[in-house]
Amino acid sequence: FISRVPFRFDFLDYSCEDLGKIAVHNTGEKDMSLTEVSKPLTTELLTAITGCCTEDIIAAGKCAGATRDNGNGRSVRNTVESAIRAMSVRSVVLAGAWKVQHTSGNKGPCAGKREEQQPTAQKLCPLAMEIEKSDIAVVAADLLAKTLRKTCKAQDQKLPNTEKFPQRVMGFPSPGGFIEAMERARQDCITATNYIEQSETVGDVYDVRSVTVKEAGLVEAFAKLDRRVGLRSVKDSLRMLYCNIKFRQLRTSLQLKDTSEQSYHMRFLGNPGTGKTVVARDVGAILAKLDVVSPKTSDGWIPADNKFSEVARSELVGEYLGHTAKKVKEKVKLANGGVMFIDEAYSLVQSKDDQFGHEAVDALIKEMEDNRAHVVVILAGYETEMETFFDSNPGFKSRVPFTFNFEDYTCSELHQIANQMLEERNIKMPQDNRTASAAMSFTTRCCNQLEGCPVLRSRSNGRAVRNTVEAAVRNMASRLMQLEEEANEPQPAQAYTMLEPDDWRKVTAIQVEGRLRHPCSAQGELKRIGDLMIQRTVKLFSDGSLQGPQELEGQLFEVRQVVEDVTHLQPLDAVLDESSRRYRQLCASKVSALAKKTQFALKMICMDTKTYQEEHNGDNGGVLDLLKEELAGAGDPDRIRATVQQMNIVMENTAFLLQLLEAIYSSTSPPPPVLPELDQLCKRKFASVKETRLTAFHMS
């Protein structure tokens, strides 16, 4: 094959300097330019996005190569388009009602020297043509905030207020300040936050929320979106798109090139019930009215009647080789001029060997790129799985410039959603709404603040509120029916419009029993786990056998859930019914008993034998110490291998017990001293065991 293909061309990654030149070229093609003060930050931004190397590093042979999914030139295009969106907000705010008169001939109002232009054009042309440092700073700040958010979330740290990030980015030392901030943001939440907040705030950034939508066809669409609880970043981004359209109109009036043909594909990341699907419908309606996507009329394409279509894996993945690409193309074609929404998009690729799934991704990427002016694809799902999904094909990330993180709702936001649902039914909350708040808090596992709030996939957000509201309404209907039977007459109409505290209290009671009855029963999971670990640990002193913790590892999640439920119920005690209080007290005692058993097992394994016997009236203990002694005296290789295998199993169980203890105290802030004490004790013992084990192997 090689002998028949004589020509070979290697397309190397661009240098950072090359990417900067491409950015200048791309803006020039759009009748725009990067101001001189914006160019250094643009190069730093492209460096952070692509992982490119400078020409000096490449010449020295020290470039390890950029990441494969950076997109190179495509990343430049996305960066320029993002800067233009930021520029459009600034321009729309500053341009106000200024208008320019059309000029005769081929020259537009912005042609020639500035002093020769109309007075209004002298003000408007720079707004429509020059990308300022503040525009690049908005894009850079967004990347910095997303990177820092990911790190802080992984380290369970509070994310700082990001509203002033653009001004802080402009205050970074140049060159290198933004790169330094990005490197810190990737590594550590606290040091990155300190570095960013120590930066001076410089310049002005124009708030997209100050822009008023006036067009009749758009007012209601935006009003509907604004009525939705939360979703601040989504609302801001769609207003930015609105500004982008107004900006295009401004440039048209100045006889400048259109900035259309941008890519508007999006990622929606978040837990179930956070509004991804309903917002995707809103996005479809707004994008259609904004004329952001224009239907394709060639190649037999017909404009879609519905501006929103939702598709699943089964509709995209074929049954035989070559079938998948055809199905993907048909579905994209049916979304012509609108939005195609793929929920749980990561399910397209179910494994590395999923040939049809990878074929679907390849075909989807091609269609998204070729028809980006005609179809907007929104890919939704859990954040972690979506990252893996995007990594399934190099270059995917650079084709989807918009990422929206749908955070879990806070308790107060869920209460607002419940009120909206009840208003639609003409039903009111009880005057004392503590039982309603308790029902929604426990049912959804919400937090009053997202900072420090445990990440739970079982937190079902708005969907759970809907179920809770419907359950309360059913309880109201049952209560009124019983009153009518007792009084043998109908209740007043007003009674059917007012929920009572007991209607909500019963919702909580059913949820509490459903979640806590089984794990906290006399023979429930909490008792079973504790008893089994004690039995296995003590068994070492009888026949020396021990099983690994694999069969119990799945129970950690259930323990954590019970602990969180008990913690959630504690401050609600005053509004719970007697049954819910009993379940809370029962589970609290079971969790406490499990904590004692776990601590007992860890001490029996990790403490020094002599210390353990002194503290426990001569009882056997110090399992790892005993195994160390046995290993030190074992001369036979078979005996050494058997003892080492037993050591490994003991250490696996110890690691599980430490995880179990951490799960038990996961909702305790700060954790009790016994947790770090036992953790350090066992880690020291592990280090000692590994040293003894290594010596024994060398001796044998």
C-alpha cells in the first residue's frame, strides 16, 4: 500500500504565534480587527485552549505536543466568534439609538479615514469593527471560571464570585498572568482563587442583563424564559445571542460584512430535573425567532415544521455497518432550521468496542460541522459522562462552543417552583409553610446553598418537586373527601384551593418510611454490614481466613444516603409526624452503632498489638502487627506468599472500613477527631507492612 501512495503531507499543530496570526486573519476577513492591546491576551487565551507551544519551544525540541482535541484553527474560529458575542453586548449597550445615514456609491460609512467619516459613523464604526481587550477578557474569564468550577467541585471547595472575573483578567500582569491563573485553576481551588482575587479589577464589562428585548415576537419568548426559576447562565447567554443579532443589524447598516455562519451547538450538563429539556425547547423557540439558524433549501432539505426535535440513541444508531450514518443524517435533516436535542448523549457510545456508537459520533460531528448554519444540536447529560463522551472523538469539544451547567436547585428555588405549579392549579400554600418546605427539602435532598452541598445524582430537583406537589394535592383531595363523608355535605369551594400542613406532612411521612424502613430495620443493611465486618475481623484469630470487601462496596452509597437523610430530618423534627420522628431516631441509633463497630474493627486491625491488649484487657488485637510477625518468621516461600496474600486482603478490608467511616461522618461538619486519627493510624501501619513485605520478598 505504501509503495502506491508516493505523497505524504504531515499537518503539524500550529505554534502559538501562528494561532495568533490566524486570529488576526479571521477577524480581518469579517471587516474587523483585534486592537493592539487585545492581541497578547488573545494569544494567551489560545495557548490555554489549545495547549500550543511557542516557536522557541518547538525549535528547542521541547514541545510535548498539543492535546488532540484542541482543534487548532477551529479553536481560533470559536474564540473569535465568542469574542464577537461579547463585543456585540458592548456595542448594543453603547450604540443606543444612534443611526447612520447610508452613503451612495460602493463605499460604506466606515470606509476611509476616521476624520472623514460622518460624526455618527465615527462613534459607531469602532463599536462594530474593533475587538477590544475587554471582549477577549469576557471569553477568557468564562474559560477560567469553568476550569476553576470543575476543580473546586472536585475538591469540595466553594467557588468564588465570578462576576468580576473579566475585570480581574484585564488586571493580570501581561504577558503570562492569564496562563498562570489557568494553571492554578487546573490544580487547586484555593490557591487559584487567592491569585485571581488579588488581581486588580480593570476596565468596564457591560452587563447583558441591562439589555431590553423590545421586538414583539421575542418579548414573550424571553419573558417565558425569565419566569423560569434559576438558570442564570442560560438566560444571560440567550440575551447575548439577541445582542449578536442586533449587532449584525448594526453592521448591516454600516455596510460591513455579516458575522453569521457561527456555530451555536451546545452542551447542557446537569442532574435530572434541572430544566435541561424545557430550556432546550425555549432555546429552539428563541433561536427560531432570532433567525440564528436558517433552513437549508438545497439537496432536498425541507424546513422543519417543529423547531424542536428530541432524539434518542435508538433513533441514531443503526443495526448494521453503514446504516448509522444514514440514520444520523436523516434525523439532522428533520431538524432543519431548528434544534435537535439529544438527552443522555453519552449513551451513544456504550464502550470502547461499540463500533456503531462510534460511527454515530463520527457521523454526528460531520453533520454538525457541515450544517452548523441550519441546525443547532444540544447534547445533554451528566457532567462526568459527557466529558468521557466528548473524549470519544478528537476534535469534538471544539465544535460545541456553548456549555451550560445546570446546577441543582437550592431549597428556596424549589419552593418557588412549587409555588408556580400550585398557582397554575389555583391552589395556595398553607400559611404555615414549614411542612411544605420540609417535604420538598427531604424529597429532593436539596441544600440551602450549593457551596459545600454533596453531589448526589439521586437529587431529582424539579421533577421531584412536581411529584411532591401532586402527592400533596392528592392528600388534600383525600382529606376533603373524608370530611364530606363525615359531614354528609360538600365542603366550601375555598377549601379546594388551600393546602393544609397535614397534606404536606403526610408526603414527608411516606418518603421517610420508603427510604429508611428497610436499611434501618432489625436485620437491615446497616446492621448486616457492621456485623459482617466484625465477624470477619474476629475470624482472623480463629482460622486465619478472610474475604475481601468487594461484595460490600456497593453498600457505601446506601450508607451515605441514610446518613444524609437522617441529617436532613434533624432540623425538621418540629414539623414531622410521630412516625417520621421514630424512623429518624431509629436510623440515627443504627448509624451510631455502625460507627462504633467500624471503629472497633479498625482499631483491632491497625493498632499495635501491645497497645491494643493494654486498652482492651488483654484481648487479641493488632491484626497487621501479628501478620508482620508471622511474615518475618516465615522462611518457606509458599508460607510467605500465603501471608502476603492475607495481608493484602486485610488491607483491602481496612481501606473499605475507612471509606465506610468517612461515609458515616459525611454529613458531620467538622468530622470528629476519630476519623483523621484512625486514617493516619492505618496509613502508618500500611507503610510499615509494605516495608516488611518487601524485606520478606528479598529474603526469599
